[in-house]
Amino acid sequence: YEAIDGFNFGGKRKGSSFQPGKIGETVEDWEVGSGEETIVKFESEPADAVVTVDGRIVCQKTPCSKMVTMGKHNIVIQKENYLPRENVFDIKKGQSVKAKLEPDFGWLTISSPVDVDVDVILDGQKIGKTPVNKRIISPGGHQVETDDDCFYKTGEKFQIKRGENKVITLDMKPKESAIKVSASDNKGNDLEAAVFVDGKEVGTAPGTFKIPMCSKEVAVKTKKGEFKQKLDLEEKKVTKID
């Protein structure tokens, strides 16, 4: 009897750990997110700025409208040559974000008192001819100078601040030459005559006149007639005009 009683034929043995009850996987609670999304309009002055929300680019060019989860976000609006604007916004339904960007540059204006277009070199690079009107330039120290065969080199070193419009007037001095002019009639009689260089009267012949080296034409005028000649001058040399 003791041997038979040692077998378990499906019944509950005396002293067994078996416990009745429900079985299955434990199901944990989870959340789908507490934020609700809304459309936010982003604008900047000037336009065409990049917008990032929490470090993620959402817009390549302002103005634009993008979907953003409501709540607090770190928003940065930035554009080349401007200081970035960064703020934490508590986004609500129907909200718009606007930013006025401060320029991270100045403007350079260059003029010259002469009525001639002269090549301009800024920090070692040619930027065009005078006049230069409000060229964007980074803050700090710079150097501007001229480069023209007809004028002596001149320039200026300067400092420019953020948002400043720097105006520079170049002191242009032309390289000089001279002509010695005499006039006579067809009988060989010497005459007094008015002498014009590039349309501007410079004096009366006979005489020697200092003129810009790059002058193009001389005209000698009397009551009896007029004489014209193209000029090809050298610096600080006198050319005879008969």
C-alpha cells in the first residue's frame, strides 16, 4: 500500500505546490504621446532663412508653414551673413513665429571725384570699378586701393562695424604728361590758337600744357580752321604738336 501510494495518477498529492488561478502574459500600460500637433507659420526679415526645431531642420526657406507638436521647443532661425535668432517657444494652436535677423556685416560705398571708372581692389581682390555702392562686407579691418594705368595708386585702410555703412572717397590723381603746341597757316605764318584736350580748353598756342597722360585727343582751333590729332603720351614727357 505504501508503494502504490507513492505514484501520482493525476490527483493532488498531499503537500503539493500546485496553485489554481489564471495564467498568461503580463500586459503593461503604454502611452501614444501626450502632444497634439498644430501648423506653425515661420517668417523672417529678411526672407529665405533656415528654420530648425529642436535641432532638426524643418524649413529651408522662410516664409513657410510646418506641422509642430504643441508644447515647448527650441527654435533657431538663421541665414548666411546674419546673426542667428534662437528662442524657446511654447507652441500653441494657430501660433506663428517671426524673427528679425540682425546683419553680421557692414556696407562699403566707394566713390571718386573723377568722371572715370577705376578698378578697385578690396583685400587683394578686384571687386569692380568705381563707383561701388553698398557692397556687403564682413566686420573688421580691410584695405581698399585702386589699380589703373592712368592714375597713381591710392587707397585706405579702414575698420567697419556690424551694420555700418562705410563711405570712402578715393583721392584720385592722374598720371601727368605734357604737349607743346604750335600752330601756323598754309603760308607758314605762326598763329595763336585755342588748344582743347578731350573737349576741355587748356590754353592758347603757342605753349606747353600739362595734361593727364591718358588724354585721347587734342584740338587746335582758330578762325581760319581747326586741327585735330589723336594722342599717345608717356608719363612726364613732352610731346610736340605742330
